[in-house]
Amino acid sequence: MSLPNGYILSNAVSHTRFAPFRHTFTYNTVAILTELSALENCHLDTPLLFGYNKRWRSLCSLTSNPYLFPSSMAISHKITALLQKGGYQDVLDGPTETWMLSMPSYLGFEGINPLTVYFLYSVSVTPAQESNKNLKLVLFEVHNTFGEGHVYFMRPGVNEDHMHSRDHQWT
């Protein structure tokens, strides 16, 4: 049985600023977690409900232009360009799978999308035709309300805060 290539998740976003004064907030959101090739090949498109690069024709959508850097280029191609520029091209050696966690736009309107996370896995197939995935790299795309954006590359096991963590944790 194959697993779905996309999920709708409800979650809470929280943020704390420590300087120049302490300010904290939390709000609930809806996010899309999707395997990037399924998204870009429009396997998740649903008439009138969800679409990739169908900004005005779906209730909610994801469009490639605002992600990572402004361009109509596919998100996967943008990731490849950033990995090569950042010296992480070894992540692309062999078969890979990328999952993207992001907030969709609604009725064609792009809202504030403070965080998009990309999980890059190496994929190998066992002799029994089972797929093994190994998390190779995580990209955090962060945007603030001033229009600034930053991309952070984080490798599992490198510069992690391992205190109280069962999985990966960067501080």
C-alpha cells in the first residue's frame, strides 16, 4: 500500500522576540505537507479545491513564484540551484525525495507565509523492493513582515542541540 503524497495539517505558529523588548505571539494555521514531485506534476490538483500554479482557479493553492527567490522556475529547480550555490550539491547524489511544508494561499491571495520547511531525503531501494529514506538536509525558508527572507541549510547531526530531543533539533 502506498502512502499519500500530500497532507493537510492544522498547527500552531509561535514566535518570541527578545530585543529590543520581549514580545510573544501564537496563532493557528493550516499547512500543506507535500512530496514536491507530486505537487509539481499536479498529482494533487483537485478541481476548484486545490491546485499548483493555479492561483485564481482554486480555493487554495501553492504557486512556485514566491518560494525561495522570485521566479516562475519550479520549486525543485530553485532548490537545486540553492544547493549548488551553497555547496550542498552532494545531497543530490543519487535518488532523492523532497517534502515541503508550507501555508497555501487562499482565493488567489498570498498571505504572510513566515516559514516553509523542505525535507530532503536520499532514497534507496532494498532487494525486497522496499524504499528506505534517509534525511540528508533540511532547508528553512523564513520570511518576516518587513519583506525580508532568509534560507537556512541544516544537516542532521551537525550543530544540533541534542538536549531533550528524540529527533532532530537545532537551536
